[in-house]
Amino acid sequence: MSMTLATLKSETRSLLNEPAQEFFDDTEIERWLQQAAIDVSRVALCVEGSAEVGLTTDTQEYSLTGTDAVDAIKIHAVIYDEKGLMKIDPRMIAHITGTASGTPAYWYDWGGSIGFWPVPDSDCNGTSADLYFSEETDDVTEIPDEFQLDLPLYAASRGKIKEGKFAQAAQLQQMYLNSVAFHRQNLHERGRDSKDMMKVPDRTVQAQ
């Protein structure tokens, strides 16, 4: 069940052994929790989103600024005309196909922009490509449930630094790192399907 900011602050105060506001004020605890949300979303790639990018004739690259993908950290897939495109490196442009203009079959990302190859032609004008990505957020309520209890560990480690209790801060930080790494590997690592996995196995039983 998703936790509210108030609940996460209470969890952080429990770790800091300060139920009511004294040495630690609510504003700084909220800031630490927001920093934790940013770190978790960056490291675990666990906050997912999608967006459309409109294509224009003879335009190869499109800025993500001003789109729903502006906070994208890593683009995982691009679909155009109901077909998944293949990711390439920009240096592969013009080497993988001799067709310079047409329906995009490949994509790449660079410097906050996404590019397509072949370059969209007039038939593509006004159509859109669908992007699927992981994005950054400082909103604790957008962090998936399995990561939310990691946020107070991060925030409490910052509090222990403020107290000058550096050994306790290091211990809490290591607990945080271990938990985030485990959940990412266990739940959010994206494998790749091989062609044989897409086939229906032959279960025919021959007559004896």
C-alpha cells in the first residue's frame, strides 16, 4: 500500500528517535525524503512513464523538453506505426541502411533529444512515436510501494549526519543502498526475450 508523506516522515522520526519536532524540523525531513525519492528513481529506474513525440517531415532529432518525457532518465523502448524500433548509436547512422528518408526503423537518444533513422518523410508528418521510459521524481508518493520504506533510511542517514553521528549515518546509508539494490535486481531488471521464447512449444504426443 502506498505511503503518504506524513507516514514517511513519521517513519523517519522513529529512526531518529524524535517523535515530535525538536532538533529535526519537518521541513528538512521532507527535503531529505524528496532527495531520497530522486535518488531511488534515478538508481532503481522504478518510476515509469510514456509519452508521444510528434514527427515532422525531414526532421531527424526531437527535443524532449516540453514533452511528458522531459524527466526521462532512460528510454527503454520506442514504438512507431505499431512496431517496436531498434535502438542504435548515432555513429551507426547511414551505415545500417542506405535509405536516408522514409519510415523510421531505428532510434537513438542523445543530449536530451531523440533521433530517428531513416529520417521521417512526408508520409510520417503529423504522426507520433510512443516512448516508454524511466523518469526522475521528487514526489515520494510516485515511488513504488516496494521502495517506499527505503526513503526513511536515506532521510534518517542525513539526520544522523546533522547530529554528527557519522557511524550511524553510514550504517543507515548502507542499509538503504542494499535494499534499493535488492529490489531493483529482484523486480526492476529488464531482461530480453529471445526468439525461441516467442514460439509455442510443440507438445504433440506421438501415437504408440
